[in-house]
Amino acid sequence: MMSHMTKRRGRWPDSAVVILTIVGFLAASCSDSGSPSQQGTPNASEPSDRPLFRDEFREAAAQGFGDRQNSKAWAMRFWKGRLFVGTARASSCVQDATMALWIGGIFKYPRQTIDPDLECTESPQDLPLRAEIWRWTPETDDWQRMYQSPEDVEIPDYPGKYVARDIGFREVLSFVDPESQQEAIYFGGVSSRGYNLGVPPPRIMYSYDGGDFKPVPQDPGTVLGDLGAGHNGIRSMAIYRDRLYVSIGKLRGEGKLYEADQPIGGNNNFRLVSPPRMQVYEMCVYNGYLYCGLTADETMEGFYVVKTDASGEPPYEFNPVVKQGGYQSSLPSNSVVSMYVYKNRLYVGTDKPAEIVRINPDDTWDLIVGAPRNTPEGYKYPLSGMYSGFNWPLNEHIWRMQEHEGWLYISTNDMTSLNMKNWPIMDWPVIGDLLTTFQGGDLLATRDGLYYTVIDRAGFGDGLDIGIRTFASTSYGLFCGTSNPYYGCRVWRGEYQRIPNEPTPPQRIEAEITDDAVLLSWDYARRDTRFRIFRAIGSDPPTEIGTTEDFFFADKTEDHSNNAYYVIVENLQGTTSRPSNTYYLPSAAPPMTLSELYDIMTGYGQRGKFESPEAEQWFLDSLDTVREFVRDGSVDDAERLLRSMQERAAKNEKVDSQLPILQPYCAEDLDLFLSKLLKRVRLVKAGLLNCDNLQ
């Protein structure tokens, strides 16, 4: 609910895209990012046929837990039947004080002189920075504050003034001590030493029961006790080979990598394991290795993703997997922000531009969201068809990811709220309307990595919520913790609210532009239904533009240069489904053709992805036959053979046995690529495309 601002509505003109792209890259911020790559306790129920939608989320706690200075739900984990949340305190005020000290110039403290929604003290040494840990109990549906950092650290050069040792808890996970076999929950803290020079370094708090929190030892003369300048906070934590890994670094998030096999002992149980200059922003265990997302330094052109097996003596060897910002040529991202393993692929989200790359089990990688580009591995376009920021240039980074009931949820950080809310541009006709319409973080969901359902694009109704910062998947629903630097974070709980006979939404909607129409097509299993087609950009609320009983539709109503579409199903009882995925135009991905599919399959063969020469030959021969059918105009025959190929790809079975034909991830992708081509065959049969379009 918008209680502090008025949201205006407007359409998306062509010129706005250019203007917003320029504005997006000119705007810069020092906002944080991060949390564990594998959060909470996954729900063990069967995968759902659709994701949660906006109206199925309700607020689960008072905003800011009753205090507007609890500005971020910075760490979240479901542990031992309870949900734990660590907060960040007065985050924008702290950020402004830090930047004013180290950069100066246009960076002032306090900023509220130009931002009335902020509430900072006159002196940054008086900020209320006692970080908190809250616990939710499902049985009673209540929240309790389990820890508040005491304000007991005297600030050097400010006699008589004190600050809390912990101004935020930025990361949380649980770890079983290999000797005692006791499990504890660990919260990584952040110190105010970014601007309160000389205060102690950040620390780690732990608890065996979730109620009694204690710091791990940090005695002077030890590794943890003597963390030097630049060690302001703990951002990322991971468990690999029975060891706890933490990155400790700057307020922004990048830092050095430390490990401990018995972290509860603190002190010299931790040791530095990263080489000089390497700055770790995020970590994730994948495919038997510890993967690290790096922030670029002066020797690097863009972010890197590297991996290590953490063997031998430190510093460990880290081998590059993705280099140079994924080879984005214009303005490559300088940092990884989020990492998550979903369906045995490692999804990596980046910062400015907000892109997603996906790493496969063989360490090849795909571009999922972002600008097309040339790479040493060949030309890559985004498989989702979406440009950076899910087609919204002001999405600063891909902030968090979380699987829940078979769907991968992805959130963004939107710089519109924090960086632009008081700019004169917000009052411009059309452009200002557009900015306020999409102000606030986004939430999308996918179950295959290529097709995305839009859950929300405006901070769940509060444009001052810059994004969802944390997730936890539980048997009580999907929890989301937001960042609102102005009036306090929010915690949302999503639970399915199904209606009787609710149809399954259409899947894998595609769209392409022809000379006189936008052609839409989708997958669905039943024919005793009708489909309702909506245009999602250009009007608010979305406009229903037609109905059909076919699995395709031609939109010939108006200009189609910038638009988005989704489809819903209405069954014989008149019950409607939730929306399909949303498809944005113009697409950054070309339509699937037989030539493109042939290149994909020959690439599989060159990389040894077919399990046998016979399987490879069958697929290539079958595709050659399809091409002959299309050349001859035998579209029905081409369709039947393509469906046979798709069936085998979906089952991943050879023609004459139950043995696999492809490595699993390749079979999954081939199923999707064949589905794309089959939808275009359907358009040919309807007379909306011709056979040449398939070649």
C-alpha cells in the first residue's frame, strides 16, 4: 500500500527506452547486494503448475518490525522450525556518511535536505544503529526480537559517543561443527568502521537454540581480531567440504575470502585463502566446487566467475569460468551480485547492467537476460529474449534468487526509488509517469530459465521498496524480505490461494513481429477451452485484445514496437487461469529456425554431449528430413517428425532403448528449442508465416 507517495500511470513510448537507458547508466549507487545462494528450507511438496502471484502475498510483520530504521531484511533463514531475520539499520544514512567521508563532493550527509522521506540524525555518530535479529514462530504466528546489538563501542575521536558493534546482519546460515556435531546458526555482521574510523571490525554471532546469541572469539593478535582497514562487513557465506567460507570486505560487499573448519572457535580458526586483489562478492557450491562471483579490480574488464576445489595450501587456485563481464562490449557489469543452483544449473545475477548468465555442468555458459554479444565461444543472445533488467533499464542488479515449489523466483534492485525519486525528471510528462509506474523492485518467476512470469514490477505496491533482499522457502510459504531505506523493511509471505477447477496457465508463450502483426503462440494440453490475450504494456491495467480457441493469435491492432503480451485460459465452466509467462517485444532473441537448431545440435556433437554416435546421427538425420519436408511444403510431415524428436528429447531416450541420448541439461534445452520451432510450424499451417520463415 502506498502511504508516502502517489503513483502515476503512463504508457511506454519508444523514445522513453532510449532516455531511460541513458539515465540508467548515468545513475550510480553504492547499494548493497546479497545473501546465501541456497536460502531456507525448500518446500518438499510436488512442483506447482504455476508460481505464486501478487495477490497471494500478505505482509507477515509490521513494517520495519515497528521501527523505520530497520531498513533492510538483510539476512533470512528458516532454521529448526523458525524463521530468522537479521536487519540493517539506517542503511541510506550509513551509506551517505561513508560516501561523504571518502568521496565528498556531491555526496553529502545528511541527504534528507533533498530527500524528505529519509530520517537521519544531524551527526552520523548519533545514528540509531543497533542491529537486530527477529524470529517468527509458525505455531503462534508471532515475532520476537531475539537479539539487539548493544551500543557499547566508544567512537574514537568522539569522546562520550557510542555505537553498536553490529549495525546490520547481512548473512546467515547454519553449520554443524565436525567435532561436536552440534548445529548452530551464524549471522555475519557489519561494522560502522566505514565512517567511524577505529571502531572494531565486523563479527559473527552464533546460537545453538536461536535465542541465546554470542559472538565468536576475536581476540587481538588473531586473524579475526586483527582484521584491517577495508574489513567492514561480512557479506557472503557458504559451506564447502565441511568448512565455513566467509567474504569480509567493504560496505558495498566485495572482500577477501576466509575459511574455518571450526568457526565457533573464531580467532585463528579462520585463515585467509584468496589470492591478493581478488574481491569476492558472492559464493555458491555447485558441481563439486566452490564458485565465487568477483568484483572487478583495476586489472579486470568486468566481473569474473571463478571456481576452486579448496585443496592444497592457501592461497587456493581459482580457475575462471566466466570472464570479462561475460564479454559485454559496451558497459560490462563490474560485479556478480547473486548466485543460485536451480535444476543443476548455476544462475548468476550481475550489477549494472542487471544480467543473468547460466553456467552448465561442463562450465559452458548461456546468456539468459542481457544484451546480445560476441564472445570467444561464439555469438550469444539472451535465451529469454529480454534485455538487461528484464527490459527495465533502471533495474540496477539481479538481487536474489530462490526456488519454491519448483519455480525459481528472481528479484531486482530498482534504482528509481533510491537514486531518482527527487530528480526533476520524475515530474516530466510521460517519462515521469513511466518512472513512477515501475518504481520499486521487481519479482519474476520461471520454471525453465527461459520463460518468465511477471509477479510484480513495482515494489508490491510501495515504490519506496527498492527490492526483495532476502527469500526463504518454507512449508509455510515463500517469505520475502524487502529493502526500504525510508520507512522500514517489509516481510511478505506467499501462499497459494487456489479456486475450484482453476485451469493451468498456458506455457511458453512466444511472440514475433511481422510486417502487419504480432504473432503469438503458446503451449497447452487441452482444446476444450478458449484463450484470452492481453497486451501488458501501453495501457494500465493491461488491455484484453482478443480471444481464440486456437493456440495462436495475430495482433493487428496498433504499433507493436514496444509491447508485452500474456495469455490466460478460460475453461468450459467459465473459470480463468492465472497469466502465462510474459513475452516482451522487441525481443533480443531471434525466432527459432531449422538452421539455428542445426547449429545447436552440431554444437552438442562437437562438445561430446550426445551419449552415442547413433543418437547424434539419428537427430541430425531427422532434422535433415524435416528440412526436406519444409522445402517441399509438407508441413504436416515436418510437424510430426519434429514432435517425435521433441518427445525423445523430453524423455531423453534413444529410439530403440531406454538409454539417454544427450547429457541431461542439453536434452532439457533441446526440448525447449524444439517447442519454439513447433510453435512457428503452427503459424505456418495457419497461413501467418511461410515455409521460408522456418529455414
